Amino acid sequence: MARKRKKLIDRIIDKILGTEKYAEELGLKEKKAMELDVPLTKKISSRVRGKKWYDIDYEKPTTAEGLEKAWEKSRFMKRQKAEREMISDVLKEDNKLYNHILRLAKKGSERHKNMLKNIKAYVAQGVDIDTAVRKAYSGANISYAMKRQKQAEAAGDTELAGHFKRMRGHALAKTKEGQQISYTKSPPPPPPERSPSFAAIARIAGKGPQLKIFQVLIFIIAAICSIVIPPMFGIPSRTFLAIGFIFVGIYNMFPSERSVMREIGVGERISAAGAGTLTAKAFFKLGAFVYILWDFFLLNRILGLVFGFIFYFNLPLRYKTSQPYNMILGWIRLGLGFFLAYQIALTFSGPLFWPLGLLAGAFFIALPTHIADPEGGVVTINLGSKATKGLQFVERTLFSLVMLAALITFLGTMGMGLTNINWNDISVLLYFSVWLFSIASGISAGPEGRPVIGVVMIILSLFIFSTTYTGYVGTSIFGVFWPQVQGFGEVYLSPLGDIWAQAQSSLSDTWLIMTNPQQYYLLQQQKEQATKTVIMTGGTPLSIELTKSELQPSLIGILEPSEPTIGIMELHNKGDFTSGEIDLDIWSTWVNSTTLEETPIGKIINLECSSAFAPFGSSIDSPISGDPANCQWTGDTYPTEMRSVTYLLEPGPDPWSYLFTDCLDNSVDPPMDCSCFTPACSVGNTTYKYGGMSVKVNANLTYEYIVNVSIPIEVMNFGVYLNKLQTREIVLHDLTSEYTGGPIKATLWTPKQPARTDIPFLVVASIYNNGQGELLKIEEFEITVYGKDTISGVNVLGSTFRTSSPQASAIPDGCGAAVADGNGNWIITCSNTYIGDIVEPGEWKRVSFYITPSATIEEQKTTQIIGRAEYTYRKTTSQQLQMANAPPQ
């Protein structure tokens, strides 16, 4: 019995002390020397030298039961000491999750103590501290929550199951709070320096009511400025913008969704008060956007569209069960998309209203989607579920139907059908290109991506169709200022149009040389003959020039119909030749800023046409409103001579000027519907019917002018020609002579000279429009070939001059046969007076003929060809003013 008890004591002491290391520390080297009759508690206490923390105190420790209890308690004390050593670590400043576990472990949580053990085990395996913390926390909490969730579901307790379901999400969210996660053993690098964020500034400024009041005060000041400042610059007060700023201020007074959610503990649901607060905040956000958006649309449609897109993409598409306010905003997002599509249709207006409006609306078909609350911190969107697939099918079907309607309306607008599409119309090609790309990308994209693609297509359409429908798009962007912008572009950007025309010509030539080289070389030869400069160039492109054209209203740049507007014009002959009859037509038009159509309006009166010496020019005022006034000078206008014109612009009897609106309170008619329509009306405010629009004063300058040109022709005997060619005494060369008389260039071209007496010699004469106006007609282009004793005959080959409409098989009849004048000279007379054959800038007329040299030439002789053309030319110019909104009142 004694031996058995001694073995039991040894075993208990070993279990209490653990190892020889602890035994040495406690001074128990001779365990067998212990007296068995002494209570075990005293024997141990006498050896531990004051280490009371695992002292054992039982009433009957000598019994087997007492010894077992003593061993159990000592094991617990030993484990508690190890745990205290383990959790005596310091808080880690850069790991929020570790600090969270450590605090709960110190409070006695067994689960969090196990987490600390697992963390140390992971670190011992070489895992960095941040990764170890996340792994330990996720493994403990998620497995625990999942186990308890299954138990609650088995018991039928749905509320408790939901609690542990949210607990899993909370655990995953906590694992994401670790900072600077690094999968290396090396210590994490120091955090980078960051510029102060808004949150940091808010902390410095002080959170809470002070910051909220400061934010609200800023938006109140912005609202006041929106009312007060714009009238200082002639702009109406932005009332809707001010209301929007006030809504923004109220919106900022509410707590944010994040702060509301932060107050919710693990497993708790958002309260009814919290949900109501967030719903009210959503409505104030909606009100702010609506008022600001509407004000931008009143100011400028394009600016409103830009802000509308920002508002649209700021609204949610998906919503959770616990977020009813997001569901409301999701449906408002759909309605806003259709409103933006309508505004886009108004931007293009005209024939593209419905086609592009429906095309834009199709992209905004994105129905709000319900998603479940997050499970385990993860929002699961099951793309393969029947509900999701059904919603996608509905969206794509609606998208396809609206796109088909857009195509049908476009074809109907253009007067076409699916079977008779005019592919030669550039508008049709552009729209089909946009439509095909839109439907392909829209069907393949999801509800989130489709509106983004729609915005890209809208911007692309804006640039594409702005070239075809300039007036609609320009008016939408610049409003009433579009005529001024267009006038600036015509003056300063027209050189870019010339560059583009040259580029198009180069591309056309490249395509022609690839498809038909012979035709290309033929056209180039003809053009070279008409324009090539080799020798004997001269003249000036100036002729009758409009050196001054001014409108002098009472206000600079503003047409005030109730006050006189004086016009002044000056004409100078700056060319080398004397001008014949000059006609100047002046008339005024109203410009529709949307369609760019011009409608005759107003009258030109008190017209005076004079010269620098005497008022001999005849003048005719506008007989009725919109008809042109006319100045005519029938005499010659010599070089450097000047003509002058003055006139008065009158509104005329049409509804140019007065509309009466905004009746006073004593009027019998409601506002905006007054019965007073005379200038003497005392109960209404007068505005102009065409207020803010553009009025143009146009002038057509038509005059007669001349140009002449000459070229020498050297003719050599055939034998002499061959001898000199063999001895290299002559060099064959093309010869071109040109002379510019005003905007018209006359050219004579010959092939290799000198000519030989044995074969006919080709000559090409041409008239080239080198100006920016229209060559209305060529009364006479007389070509004289001086050939006494040199030329024996002249034969016309063909020409492009016309005096009447040519038949399909007729030879152009603008040039007659060469006629001998009896002095050995030959004369060819051409004219181009057909009204339907106006020579536009860059075009020309030409005639080719053969010269037969005289066979009696023994050595060589030189003769001459002279060409002289009389023509009528027309230039157009205009001045533009903006109509005042209202007369002085």
C-alpha cells in the first residue's frame, strides 16, 4: 500500500511540475524523500518556496480521490499560466483584427484564446502575422457560425439561423480590415506618406454638428449666389439651381448609410428608424439632382445632358431587400434614362428626332434588379437562375424591339422602305453604320454596360450627324449664339475646308489611278493645260472688289428694329481692265437657327448708288418686303475707280417686330394671351417675334470683265528641223502662256515646239475659274491665229463650251469653225451662255484646234495666237446681326 501510494504521489508531482526543468526550479530533486504521512499539500508547499499560484488545498489530499482532484486543478493552473504568458503580448498598432482578438481573449473568451494559439502556430510555420491572424479568425468564427447555423436550422429557429448567417458575413468583413497583408517573413514596410484626405480634414475641423452646419452654410451661400450673381451679367436668376443647392444642404444633414450600418451589431437588422432616415435622404438627393438638372437644361441642352449622365450613373441599378430606398432610386434611374433619350432626340431634332431618340432610349432599358442580402459577407448574384435569365431576356427583347422601331422610323422619315433603300445617300450609310454597331454591342452587353455603350454611341452620333445636320446640332449646343459661331467658322475655318477638299481630291486621284490609269492621265493633262504655269504669266486676280460692307445699328452687333440701321458699301476696280455693267442686289433674310433656312424679311429703302464723281448710278428700293433692292451702273468703271452705296434697313409690314406678352393684372386676358396687338398697347410688354435670332443682309455683285492671253508659235521647215535636232541645236519643250484677268485665268498651251511644216500642230485654249464666285457666262472667247505666210489652215477639234442644252448625241455647239479674215489670219469664236452651265470655282472650259503650217516656209518663222474673253461674274457676300429681344420700354 505504501509503495502504491508513493508511485501515485510521484506521478502526480510529475504531472504538476511537468518536466525536470520545473523540478529544478522548485528544488524538488529528491522526490522519493517525501514523507507519505505528511499531507500532500504541505509537502508541495514546503518545496515551492512561496510559489502559491498552483498551491493545492484539499481537506483529504492523501486519498486517491483527493490526489486526482489535486492533479486536475494543478493542470488547470499550469494551462492558465501558459495562457497568461501567451496573451501578455502588446497591442499591434497596424493590425486591427489582432487587437480585436487579443481584447476578447483577455476577457476570457475560449474561442479567441484558441485563435491566439492558432496564430502562434501559423507564425511558427513561417506565415506572416497578418495572414496568420486572418486565417485563424476566419477558421474559428466561420466554422463556429456555420455549425450553430445548421443546429438552428435543424431546430427550425429561422431567426437564430439568420443571426449566425450574418455572423459569418461579419467574420469575413473583419478579416478584410487587416492592413498591409504580406506573404513574406520579413517585417512589413512602413506605411507611405499620404496627403490629407477629406476625412482627415473633417477630423481636424471637428466632426459632428459643427461640420454639418459648416456644410449646410456653404450650400446656402451657393444658393444665394445663384440668385444674386447671374443678373449682374445679364443672365436670369438660376432659381432651380438655388433650390437644388438647398436640397443638397439638407441631404448632407442626414447621417450617411455607412454610419447607420456601423451602429448595427453582428446579427442585427437595420431598424425602421434607420431605414426611414436613409429613405428620406434618398428623396432629398433625388430632389437636388432634379432641380439642378432642370436648371442646366434651361441654360443649355448639352450641359444638361452631361449633368444628366452624371446623375444617371450615380443612381443604383441593384437593390437589396433591406434597402427599399435603393429600389425607388433604381426605378427613377430607368425613368431618367428615357428623359435623357428624349432630350437627345430634341438635340438632333428635324428628321433624326425619332430615329436617334429611339436608338438612345434603347440603351437606357435597364430594369432594377433585386439581390439577396449578403451571406457570409459576399453578395451572390446567380447569373444562371431562372429569375436572372428571365430579366435579361426581357431587357434584350425590349432593346431589340426599340432598335427595330428606330430603324423603321428612320426609313420612313427618308421616304424609303426595307426593299428600296438608297445606299447612295450619305445619311443612310451613316445611320446604318451607327445602328448596326449599336444593336450588336447593346445585345451583348449587360444592363450595367449597355448605358455606358449608349453614351459612347451618342457622342459618336453627335460628331457624325453634326456634319449632315449642322443647324440642329449647332443650335442645341450653342443656342441663340449658333449663328455667330457659324459665321466665325465660315470666316476663320474655311481654309480647313480647302485643305479637306485637297485631301479628297488626292484620294479621288489615287482611286482613279488604281482603277483607270488612262482616264487619270487624260484628266491630269487637261487640268495641266488649263492651269500649268511655264512662261509668260501675268495679270492679277483682283477685279471689282467689295472693299467695304458695313451695318451700323444703334447697338453694336444688335439689330434694333425700332431704330434705324444704316448700311454702307464701297466697290473698287482693282484689276487691270475696264469693267462693263455692274449690278448690285441687296436684300435681307431671317435665318432659322435650327434648319438654317433663310426666309426673306424686311426691306431695303433709301438706296443711293453713286460714284466718286457723280451720282449717275440708277437705284431701285425694295418694292415689297423681302425683295432685293438694286443698284446698276451701265457705264464703264475704269481701274482704280470707286462706287459707293448707302441704304436703310426697315422692318417692313410683316410680323417682324411686335408681340405683346405678360399682360398686367387689369387685363381681361390671362398672362401670355393678351388681346392687345398694337404698338399703343398699354397693358402688355413688347417683345420681338424673332428676338435673339439672326438677320442677314445679303448682296450679289454681278459685273462684266475681260481677260486676254497670247502665246508665240515657232514654225520650222521640216528639213531644217531634223538637221538642228540631230546637231542638238534645238530643245523641244511644251509652252504655256496664261494671264489672270480678275477671277478668270485664260491659258494657251502647245505641245513640243518648234512646230514642223509637215504635220499639223495642236493648240489648247482654256478659261479657268480661279476665284470664289460663279462664272455666269462667257459672252465671247475670241482666239485669233495670226498666220500670214505662216499658217495655211485651222481646224477646230472639239470644245466644252455650250450655248444651249446639249442633246445626248449632239456635239457641243459653243465654238464655231475657224474663219479666215482675209488678211491671212484665222479666228475662232466660242461662247458659254447656257444658263444651266455655270462654271463653278475650280472648273474650266476648253477648246482644242489644229494649226496647219504653211509648206512654203524655207527656214523658220514665228507667229502669234491671241485670246480675248468677255465674261460675266457674280460674287456673294453677307453681313449678319442678332435681333434684339425687345425694344426699349
